[in-house]
Amino acid sequence: MPGVSPAIYSEADFQRIADLIHAASGIVLSERKQMLAYSRLAPLVRRSGLASFGAFLDTLADDPAAMTEVITALTTNHTYFHREPHH
């Protein structure tokens, strides 16, 4: 993946994320979403204080709140409440 060190975020990390998200929510992340997943999850990994995505992913099984945060970070929520139809 261009621009990201494999030591920080690897294709295996992305596959784990894709598998976890699919199991938890039914969302399918294609390989084209690797950079999106990295950019949205990197702040969570940094905030966790862990050294790598792999270490962060290891903690998700035991932390449902963190998994919810990951799902929220990876999804784009649209709201049409109080908007005009042409928006």
C-alpha cells in the first residue's frame, strides 16, 4: 500500500479489519478500502497507545466499546432529516 509502512499497517491487518467488521456488522470492505480503513482507524490506534494496528486489533475481541468505535469510524452516516430533497 503506497505511503504506509508495512510495519505499521499491513495487508494482513486490513484483512483482519475487514473480517472483524463483517462478523460484527455485515459490512463488506473491499480491498479498495484499505487506505480509507487506515486513515479512519489510525487515530484510534494512536489514542490507544499501542505500537501497531495488529496490537490494536488484538484488543478488540475483549472490548466491545472499542469495536463499536471502530465500526463508527469506518461507516459514513447520512442523515436526511430536515433537508431539502435536492441536497
